[in-house]
Amino acid sequence: MPKAAALAPDVIAALTTLRDRLAALPPKGGERGRLVREFAALHGCAPQTVHAWLKRHAGRDTGRKKRADAGRTVIAESTLDFIAGSMKLGVRGSGQHIKPLAVAMNIADASGLEVNLSASRIGTLLRQRRLDVARQDESARNHIRMRSLFPNHVHQVDPSLCVVYYLHGRMCVMEEAEFNKNKLDAYAKVKMKVWRYVRYDHASGAIDVRYYLSEGENQRVLFDFLCHTWSRQPGRLSYGLPKMLLWDKGSANTSHGVRRMLDAMGVQHEAHARHHAWVKGGVENANRLVEIHFESRLRDEPVDNVEALNASAAAWARDYNANALKFIDSRIVRDDGERHVRDDLWALIAHHDGALVEMPGREACAWFMTGKQETRTVRDGRITFAHPQSGKSELYIMPNDLARYWHNGQQLQVEPMLLADCALRVSFEQPDGKPLTAQLAPEREFDAFGRSLQSAVIGEERRSAPHTAAQIAGRRIAEATYGQGTTLDQAEEMKARNVRPFQHLNDGKGAVAHSHLGRNDLPTRLLPAPSEARTAELDALRLQAAVRVLPHFEAAQALVARGVAMSGELLATLKSLHPDGVPEAELDDLQRRLTVRAGLRVVGGGDPA
């Protein structure tokens, strides 16, 4: 089929003849359409193409007026938005589109939206507005190109499942036919898999790789890899702590201890959003390079274990970063179009002061993997903490400028810092409820007796301890109690002198604490008449309570005071006469009876006649 822009002269002549024949025919009847179809069939094109040729090459004017609403759509923009949103929801994570336009139109119509155009027209409108699925695909996202300032500025770390695994002590390589995405149950039988951890320096492109035999990603493996890749290693040029670490959310969310370690070392860490792996595209590409340039060699020369695998991987990374592999150009191409050796770029770290930071000792870093949160209590503005770097208890003094935020007995969350000579980060809640974090340096100046030189000398120095948050609040209470300007010491003194508080209230009359009591009118209450039976019972009880009953010992003492010579026999008689105690009113009668009884006994020596 000839193109419209390059028609042969004979075709243009035929179009001119067709134009004249169409002009001579009536507009209705179908003859014009038949001639156009015949011309299209003869030249192997569509009737719409013939109409376009007639207009462009033969100057045909149909005489039709342009529609007043030409260029405007008659469908609501909200309907287009709904259809676009419905179609985007039908995109799977793999990028496959499972919801056709017609289905989205059907849903929109059933949802009460007016859909008055054809699917082809709606598709055109979606494309014009860039609402179609293709332009909304994640792969079509416009990415911001970013750069890092120097080597070790930004590191990217990413774990991936390796194509190598070990089964029954033998190295195996995953075969596509056996371990494809539809046959994952086959790989599930391999319990201990080999995981590849890759570190990528964003500025230089330097790559480091290490393998681990593990059931899956875990915090212990990530900790070991970071300690290894940031420490000096034989044969590897790049090392040291980065300013920032980019990793995926899976590693970040499952590595609480590692995050604590990064915070302690001052390494800013950031996880990319879900489905935004392009943020750390450098390490993604580094994983691919390791797979095709190193792991592809393992089938030709298998290794027996992970230790041997790591030794070979380290040797490969050494040569790859230095562009020392024969026939392989491992240089990295940047925006300037030049090819750069990765190690040469990393060596530029020498021109950036402070960029190369030594990794702390592994033992100190391991402290953060315990998972426990340490707390300390402030006592007189001091706390102690056994720092993992020094291995002994260190003294930390709270600075005076923070005194207004804490109080004696305050609980602090503490975490050691690893790059500032046993520094400590403390976190606590301020009186207003807002969190506050401060960094404390250990006390280093002591006298020969182990006392801090910041302590006052007895008898020679007088210092006032800084007011803490609790004391500041206490000052407010003192002023509210005894008047503006009252200090804590003055408040204590006035309290000891029994000075009346709150005298500054009510125009100097002071607080009203009880003088207002008893003045309010109380409601009148209707009470029932008391029960006569209950009243008589209460009267009897009151009468009984009015008669004092003496214990036998107390009654005997009272009788002795009255001149009765008490004996064991008389005491027994007393108890027999009054077994429940002696009523006080009976003492006179008992005195007469017992005196007579005792007198007869003395005179006659027996019973009276």
C-alpha cells in the first residue's frame, strides 16, 4: 500500500478523476460510497485513507461544516478518572493488565456514571490525558537522577537468593526448567539456601559481595555482612562507614538491632518505598553483574562450600573493581560519557576530609544485637553506664542547660555511640510530653581519689545545683502558695514558721478554707416517727451501759481498800456470788457480808452457831 506522503503520479491522477465523479453524484443514494470502496480495494487501502488522500492530494472539499463542539468531549472528566482508576486497580504486581477498557466502562455505567462514547473514543481520550494504563505504569515513572558527593557518601545494600545452592554436601546450580517461578515447591525442598549480599558504593560504583548459607534473610547475617564489608579486608581497596545506607523495607523492618547499631555509628539509613527498587538501582545492577560475571563461572569450576565460594568471590571483586580481568571491560560509564575504573573513582576519597571513617570493633557493635532497651535513673544530675567500647562503667553528667527538662529520679533511655569516645545518647520525655534526645560525653577529669573534678570542694566552694524540671515546677507552687518571687528555700522557711499561705488572695484576706462551711441552707427532709419497741430496747441498753460492772480482780482491790481482808476463799465466794463481774453498786453490800464472814471465822474458827 503506497504511503499518503509519496503517492505515484498515476494514483494522484486517479484521485482527481474520482473527485470529479463524486462531485457529479447526488449526496444520497450510496453511489459515492461504492466508488470510494472500489478505489480503496483497487489500491489496497481503507476507505478512510481514500477520503484523506482526496482531501490532501486532490483538494476535495465535502462542504461539511465543522462541528461547534469539535475538539471537546461530551463525557465528564470524573467519568474518565473513574475508568482510569478502575483499570489501574487491575494491574498486577507483575505488571500484567487484567481489566479491559470495556469492563471498566461497564463498571462505570453500573455505578451511575454516564458513559456515552465508544470504547475507542474513550481510549483516545485517556491517552490524550495520559490516564491510560501504559502511561501510568510504574516503569513509565519519571525518575530524578541523583548523585553522591564522594566515596562512602551513600552505600546501597541488597540481599538476593543465589543461583547456587548446596544439597547433600554438593554444589548445585538452579536450572530454569526445575526452579522456575511456577515450580517454587521444588526449591522449597532446599532448606539451607545460599544468599548473596552485595554492597554498592554510589559515587564510585565499587562492588563488594559475600555469600551466606541460610534459610532466609535474617538480622544476624545482615550484621555480619555490614561488619565485613565496612571493615578492612585483604585485597580490597574500599572500606569504611558510609554517611547514608539505602536498603529495602524487608531488611529494615526485620533488623531492629542493626538499625540501633547504625544510629549509634551515625549512619543515616533509609528504606525505599514499596515497588520503588529503582531508588537503589545501582545495587540491583551490581547483583546482575555478580550473577553474570562471577556466578556464571561456577558451573565450569564448582566450589565445595560457602567459605571457598566467598574466597573466589572476593578475588573476582578485587579484579573487577580494578578492571584487571582479561577481555572484560569492567569500567563504569557515567553521564560524562567517559569510562572510569571503579577503584580509581573510590581512591578519590583521599580528596575529601572526613569521608573515610573506620568501622568500630565487632565486639562493640555486637552489643546492639541483644535487643534489650537500657534505662538509667538520674541521681543528682548523674548517670553511669558500662559502655561497650571501654568495657567499664563510665560517669555521665547531665549538662546544666538541660536541667529544666529533667528531674531527679528521671528515667532515661540510653544508647551508646560508637564514634565519639564512649559518648552516650539519652532520650526522655519533657514536662510538656515532647521527647528530647541529647548526647553526653563521659567524664574524663578525676582527682587522685577518683572523684570528679566537677564536684565542689567541701568548705571552699559554694555552688547552687541547677534547678531541674521538678524544682522549676516546685518554684511555681511556692509562688502560688506564698506570693510572687518566693523561692523554694523561702517557702520551706515560711512553712516552718507556720506563716499563713495564700495571703495574697482575695485582696489580702487569704484563702477561705472552712469559714464558709455551715452557712448554706439545707433541704427540709420528712423523716418517719421512731419505733417505740426499738426505743425501749435502746433505753434498756443505755441503762445497762450506765451500770458499771467491775472485773473480779478490780472488785477485790476495791474491797481491800474498804478494809476487807481478802483471801483465796473470799475471792472464790466473790466469784460464786457474781460470776459475770461485780456491779459497782454491790460493793457496799459485799463489804458487809464478807467482813462478817471473815470475822466469824477468825473468832470461832468455824461456822457460826
